[in-house]
Amino acid sequence: MMKITEFPALPDEIKEASNKEKLAIFIGAGVSRFLGCESWATLAYNLTTRCEKEGLINHLEQQSLSNLTDFKKTITICHEILKDKESAFMDEMQKSLNDSEVSKDNFDLEIYKDLFSFNGLFVTTNADRHIDQLFIKDNIVKDLKDFYSDNVSKYKLYKIHGCITDKESLVFTVDRYIEQYLNKNFSDFLQKIFNEYTVLFVGYGLGEIELLDYIFKSKSGGSGHFMLKDYFKHEEKIYRFEQLYFDKLGIKIIPYEKDQNGFNQLKDIIKNWADKIKIETVTMQKVFEDIDDALENPNE
């Protein structure tokens, strides 16, 4: 097992997958926090207070809902309570995803630019629009009908839980999760990725990956999959226990220490790894050209 350090080594398997264009990067809510997006817990709480503000529940009911630990459950309930005031639900969603700040000149997209350097296929469960700025508009896939196993391309961004710009595409309530994950084309799309790509999970907590069933069914080669996960230095045993679980899924946890920098350490690691990939892989010139094109023509 790896030691818990501030800057874990970049695995050779990830470098090799990058060179072979067989790396898939799954981007979770932890990455969007650098762009001012709120956590699932905060969104769920804000929705309960909005329900109370709209006069649809009383304070006792708001407290009961806000104490639920299943945030998907809370969001689903609030969505139903607000079904006659859909604009209120979407307003809270937009606030949670910091949507008003998208495209502002002073906005920091550094972590996404660094991840872009990994030369990987991009998949995200985030519904915000911040990462969209690095992709051509027509190459952003968000609608359920557009996920097919034969259209997988590293030049596209796959937003598997939809986008805030299209409320019909959003996957935040339990009924939409069921619809999405039982769809055969969508299932085949995910299965192809986990079968044929080395996957790196970035910005995920252990309870936030709804894709474990697809990972378990995959038959990925010896490289397997990886997940960057934060720990305090003294949590060595917790890391080891969690690795026992993820061993069954073919996922190797890459632990990193958050004692000094907390949440911000992830950003520093991605920057460190991006620099290593630029030096140690042979496919990066094309990636630099792709970044330049995306930044010069963000809306094409």
C-alpha cells in the first residue's frame, strides 16, 4: 500500500494510459468546489430552507428534512414539495452551482486546465458549466439519448448527470437516477469505458460514486482504476480498511495528506501531476494545441 503523503507519486499506469489515449478522468463534486460550487449537503439544506421560505413546510419539518443524511433523498423530497414552484428549485440549483459566475474574466479554471493536460477522456457527474468553457459546445454530451458506446471520444465532455442549462437533463432525484442508470445505451456507454480505459476518479468521496456496479462488472486489464482520496496523516488504518473494500472493485486508492492544506491539496497534486505528464509522456503537443483551440474558440 502507498504511504499517505502530501504529493503521492503519479502511477506509471496512468502515464501509460495517457500515452495510449486510454485514460478516462471522472470529475466529482470536490473539483467543482474550487469554482465556488457547494456540496451536496449544502444544496440539500438550502432546498429545505427554500421549502420553508415558500410556506410549503414549517420549521420543524425543515429541521427534520435537513437532518437526513441521504442527500439524494432530501433533494428528491424537496423537488416534489416544490413541484408547483419549479423556478424556486432551479434557482437553488443555480446558486449551488455558482452559475452566475461562469465566464467571468477573473474566474480560475486552472485545475481544469491541468486536468486537460492528462490527455484523457472526460466524464463528470457535476452539472455546473465551469468546465464547459474548455470544450467546443457541440462536443458536450448531456442528454440521455446521446450516450452511446460507439461515440466515445476524448474530444468530448460527457456530463452523465446533465447540465444546469437543461433542466430535463439533470439527474439529481431518485427517479431520474433510476431512469438514467437502467437505460441500456447509457449502461453500454459506461461499461465500455470501464472495460477499455484506465479510470482516475478525482474529487469523489467514498459515498458519492454511483458507478460501482459498472466498475464491478468491468473486465479492465491489469492496470485497473484509481481514485485520489484525502486523509489526515493519522488515518493510515482508515485508508487501509477502505482499500480492502475497493480491492474488490479493482480500484486502487491514491491517498494524499490534507493536514497542512486541507481541501486545497488536491489542486496542488493535480498541478504537480500535470507538470510530470508534460515532461514524461510523448503525446502532449497535441493536447497543448487542443487547449489553445478550446480557449480561443470557446463557443464554437
